[in-house]
Amino acid sequence: MRSILLAVALMSAAPVLAAPIAYPASATGNDVEARHGISVPDPYRWLEADVRTDQKVADWVTAQNKVTDAYLATLPKRDAIRQRLTELYNFERFGIPRVKGGVQFFTRNSGLQNQSVLYVQAPGGEPRVLIDPNPWAKDGATALAEWEPSADGKLLAYAVQDGGTDWRTIKVRDVASGQDLPDMIEWSKFGRVAWKKDGSGFYYSRFPETAGPKYLAVSLNQKIYFHRLGTPQAADSLVFETPDHPKRGHFAQVTDDGRWLIIITSEGTDDRYEVRIADIAKGEKPRALVTGLDFDWSLAGSVGDTLYFRTNKAAPRGRIVAMNALTAAVTEVVPEGAATLTSASLVGNRLVAETLEDAKSVVRLHERDGKPIGIVPLPGIGTAGGFEASDDGVTHFAFASFATPGSIWRYDANSNSATVVREAKVAFNPADYSVSQVFYPSKDGTRVPMFVAHRKDLDLGKPHPALLYAYGGFNISQTPQFSVSRLVWMEMGGVFALANIRGGGEYGAAWHDAGRLLKKQNVFDDFIAAGEALIARGLTTKGQLAIQGGSNGGLLVGAVTNQRPDLFAAALPAVGVMDMLRYANWTAGRYWVDDYGDVTKPEFFRYNLAYSPYHNIRSGKDYPAVLVTTADTDDRVVPGHSFKYAAALQAAKAGDKPHLIRIETRAGHGSGKPTDKIIAEAADLWAFAGYWTGLTR
């Protein structure tokens, strides 16, 4: 009843007065991007400067936010949406436990805490708070990032993330006392901590200290160091580097038995790795086990001299192999199947294989020799993840779906049985919602899956406002997940759709390859076809269809808005990669050549120019309402991308609908964002998209 009353109230709201928006002035310059005999004007290059040090950019941000805030304040039921989001977000939720030395570590959020709290629980004891990051910053924007217990559970290495940055400060906490040790590590990002078995120290990845600001620095020359507890970082020993290949990155792992140090090397975002190994007890230097950045090699576990890997070598959808650590000889254990193998782990004496079948989780159990045992019992159709390797055959996993809040399960591989141990309870009835999967043809005839979710009582005999989401890149699969914000959209009477377009990993390497480099247009065609399929099925209309995507998905939304502005009523590009000619110039951008191509080569410069959102805004066309979102301290996809795109869109003659940018402060690319900022942003997005699709008029 509560959801129906909310929907009625929203549907009856008065429309916003259609008054022209006076956008802030965006000065233009004479900069040009000139390569390969092509000169491309770049009039808003000045907006690439750091907002924290450049007053001109800071003033532009302030002016844009003032206009956007004033407009958003006029939207009907914005406050009601925010109130409902707050009500639904106020539920207890947990992270997947990790067990070391019999001690369990897990995160918990009581509901509206800006940051989740890390708890520790000894065998037979009660949970107690180990780290509460909420007092770290008044605005809640300093977060507990990655954390790793030592093998005996007595120490915890943890990373602090401030304001959403990718940079980390690593500290060490004594678990028994709850006090920090003096140890502190700086200049670390895109890595992980790997404890030595005896707890004397840990391996970690870091970048060289730079003289200039970290914010825009390109990530080069990552190295592996060993930090011995009780010593300063300056005394840490260098373990591995590749000075002749500064673009290569490295992270360290230690096998559960403590014997082997594994170093994984990559160069971009592709799952193409080299593997090196060292016997820790013998003090070996890392030696090559797999050379050539050609295939995925993800460690699943080890027994003595045998290492188990998930790989896509000779298996585009993945298989599990055993490799001899001394000779590098490889034996197939679990062959490639029809499903896409996304993860594997050695749990006790059995292999757990996480797979995707049409973007839905199916988890299989095998003996260590590969003999199939059966299917791991899951609570329904959705997404399962976790299954960390363990010696005793017991591990944990999380499960969720579009209308099923996250739950934590204890899994015993010895008996192939699962028991729920923690379950989120959200103030709604999952039985009131319908989730289905449909398939539609893309422009070239490729069959693409799409999830569709909505209230069961929705009258499907007529179209409704719809929100279409996708990502389409970097081999990242989009699977059914629970989202409070999406639930509110559906609760109001909207349809939610998730398209599993090419570029992701839903169907293995071939699906990824078909949506990257010189085939990137397939991604846009798939997304456009998804919108057309929703309309053809009578679920929505052009005047009721909103699109949303973040990061690479922000690029997606920007590109398809340029290519088909007539198809959408509203567009919500978030933290998007909008300048496809200069993306590699900042921070992590240089990694993305695996998906976007190297623009120093003429074929990629010309191809990227043809779809780059910033460069292809079509003046004279009626564009949908656009609300760009970014953050002033995003050092993954720097906000200059969105700043330039928004300035160009506002300057173009692109129709009378609003083209606004919402710039968050003290936030980054998304991780570590406090709950209150998440709620406020979602309320603005749904009020904006809801109005322009007719959901809240």
C-alpha cells in the first residue's frame, strides 16, 4: 500500500514551468588536438585543470552547481523521493566474512551509517568493532577501503581512502588491542596486501613518489615491495619491478600454505597476465612461470608444488588447470564449458567454479582432479559471489537479485550445503516485483540478453516510464544485483531494464572482443537496440525512456545520445569518459588502451573521433534532458571529461530541454562515497529522469 500511495502522489505532481535556463558562461580557447594530419578543435581544454588549484575552473564548478541546484529544487516530489530512499536505505547489511586463524572479519552497516564498520569475532565470542571509519571525517567521505588479516588473524592491514581517491594509505592494527602499530605505507593504489605466513610483514604494490600533485599524474612504474613490521617505509625492500616496461603493473599474492609468493603482471585492463613465483622460505627471487601478456591466469589455490589457475588460454569462456610450480607444466582439470567461468577457488579439497549462464550465476563443484560433483545450491536466480579459498572446506558467499536484498551464506564444500547466516531485511515485499529476462536482436543480428524488472501490478497493456542501464566494456559482466535506488524507481511505477551488451564478459572473451577497439560501435548499437526493443514490446515509448550509465557506461550514454537523440527522453551519464582523444593523458587512463585503442595510432584516433561524446554533439538536433554527474576529486576518470562535455552541450543548439551538470564535492569515482551523498544524488537523478519521462508529472 505504501508504494502505491507514493506512486499516486508522484504521478499527480504539477509539471515544472518550462523556462529557459541561463547556463553559466564557458569561455572558449583556441586549443587544438592535432595528430595524424587531423586537427580537432578543443575549445574547453582549460576545464581539464585541477579544480582544487585552478580558480577559474573552481568558479565554473560553483556556477554550474548553482544553476543545477536551483533547477533540481523545482522538480516535483524530489523531497518525497529522497525521503523514501532514506527509509529504504535504513537497513542492516553485511559484507562477506573472511576467516583467518579461526577469527572472523566482516563489515556491517546499521542502515544510514555513511561508512560500513569492520567487526571481528573470535571463535565462540561476540562480534566487536575493530575499525569504525565514520568519525574519520565530518562529511563521512573518508572510507575504510581494502583490508587483509594476517594468516593467524592477529593483525590487520587496512587501507584508508580519503574523498573517493584511488590513492591509499595503508596502516596496521593489532586485532586484540584494537590499536594501530606505527607502520604506515603511502603511494599505493591499484594493488593489494599479501601477508607473509609468519606475520612478520607483507608485500604490497606502490608507485614512485612524484614531485607534483598526485591528482592528475599518470600511473607508471608500479613496483612490489616487502614491508617488515616495525620499520619505516623507507627501509622496505624492493621485490620486483619492470623498469624497461613502465606501463606494467604488478600485485602480489601468497598461497595459503605460505610457501609461494605469486606476482601477477599486467599492462592494461585486459585479463592478460604474466606470472612469476618465488619460494619464500628459500629466499628465492621471483622467476618466470608464465611469460607473454596473452591470457588470463587467476590463482584458485595451491597444494604443495601444484598451483590451480583459472585461465582462458585455449578456452575463451575459461577453464581450470593445474600447473607445476617447479616445471610450469600445465594439466587441464576442468575443461571449458558452455557457461562462462568467472572465478575459481580451492575450498578444502574441492574446486568451486563460479560461472555465468546468460548473465545469471550458476556455481559448480568439482573434485580436485576435475570430477564434477554437482551444482552448489543457491537461493534463487541472481548473482552469487565470494567462495574464498580455505583449508577446511568451509567458506562464505553473498547472494542478491533485483528484488532480493543481499544475504550472506556459509558454504560447506565437504557436503555441498549452504546455510544463510545473515540476511538483509528491507522495508518492501520482494513478492510484489517481477523479474524476467528477454533477448533482442542488435543491428547486426546479434542476440543480446536484457533483464526487465517492475512491480507485478503494473499494467503491461500500456507503456510506462523506463530506465535502461548498461556498461559494455572491460570484460565486466552486469548481473542481477539489489539496489535501493532502482527499487524506488520501480516502486514509483517505472520499468527498470539492464542490457547485457557486448564489451562485457557475460559470454567470455568473444563477447568482450566484439565490443572494444575498432568494434566499439557494436556496444552503442546494442544499447540503442535495447531501447528500441523496450519500445517494440510496448513497455515504454521514446518520450518515456531514460538511459543511465557510469564511467565506461557514461561514455556509452554520451555516445548514444549523440547518435540517437530522438530515442530518449532523458540521459544520465555519470563520471563518463567523454574525450576519447585525450583519455590516456591522466591517471589511470593509459590502462584503457586495451578497450579504447592507442590514439597515437591513426586508425584509433580516427575511429575514436567518430564516436567521442565531447566531439560529436549534434547542434541543431533536439536532445533529451541530460543530467551529467561527476565529482571534483575523481582521479579515475578525471572530471575534466564531464566538464568539457557539459560545456560543449550547453553551448550547442541542442533543443530546449535542460542540459545540466551536477558536481559532487569530496567524492571520487564512486567507491567510498558516504551513504548520505548516495541518497542525495539518487534523489536528484530520479526526480530529473522521472519528470522528463512522465513518471513524476
